[in-house]
Amino acid sequence: MEEYLPFLRFNAAGHSTEVLIAVCAVMLIAGLLSLLYGYRVYKLVVVVATGLVGAYVGWTFLYPRLPEKYAFLAPLVLGLLGALAALPMQKMMVFLAGAAVGFVSLGPVVAEVIWKRPEGPTSSEYLIAGIVVFLAMGIMALLLFKPVVIIATSMFGSTLVLSAVVTLVEKTSEAPKGLYQTYPRELAWIFVGITVVGVAFQVATRGKRPQKSR
């Protein structure tokens, strides 16, 4: 079940604790913002999401193939391009909100289900599944605007929050390494629970506006 968890996983072994804490802090803040206020700030969420998708693509597919001296540029440049590409596309914000979540959170799950092998899917198969889910979630978001934006931003926020927390625990505590492998079922239920809390909070507060003082 571990391979079906929609978390952002990356090799943190080569980075200092300070750098990792800074990265995870940004992920945690962005995740909470998306989880609790995604519908209100979905344009900002899409910019962050598409930036992360670009960085994720650069890290996964280009980083290993570039010279070590310049490899860091792949996730950095593609992340910035992804974020900038979302800015002028105001009419495509809803599409991108659902599509980005589909690519990051559900794409790997679909690939694991379709290409169920001991060694797992190849990079190309992950990319194919990610693109298909990207388009499917984007189209669904256009058809069902409000509910999909709320669900998508809640899932995206839950992914970031749990990924940051698990990564920090693995790096900074005496807990056994490989929490994704050790507690896959528990983490999956925690992910669902956090997502449900985000959806419920956004639905409950969607129509509320701050009271103006007289």
C-alpha cells in the first residue's frame, strides 16, 4: 500500500538539517494555506502548485541526467517557469488547480496501479500517467468549479503538510527511517483525515465574510 500514498518524496540525505527545515517550513505554510483557504486564494495556490509541478518534473526527470554542477538548475528553472506560466492564465486557474493536484498527488498512484511490477513503473510511465491525470482533473475542475477547487486545494494542502511533517520527523528525530514504508496504512488514513478536515473547513467558511466595524 505504501507505493500508493500521494506524498512528495525526495532524497533528503544530502542536505543539511537547516536547509531541510527551511524547505519543509515553506511546504507546511503553503500546505496549510491551501488546505484551509484554498477556495479563497486558489489563484495563488495554482501558482504555487504549478511551480512545484515544474520543480518536481525537473528534479525527477532532468536532475539525474545533467552534470552535477548544473543539476540544481533543472528544478529551479522549471519551478519558476511553472509559477510564471500560471500568472497570465486567469481563465485557466480552475483547470490548473485540479490538474496540478492530479499530477502531483494522483499521477504516481495511477501509474503504480496500472504498471504493477515489483520494480515499479519507469520514469516514462510515471510521466504518462501524470499527464493523463493532469488533463482529466483539469477538465473535471472546469465542469465542477467550486467543489473541485475545494477538494483539489484540500488534497494539495494535505499532501504538502503531511510530506513536510514526515520528512522533518525522519530527519530530526530518532524515529525509524522510512516512515512511508513502516506506516503506510496509518499515513494514508491521516492523509484522508486531513483532506476531509480541509474540505469541511472550506465549505463551512466559504460564504462567510469578515464583519465591517462601524
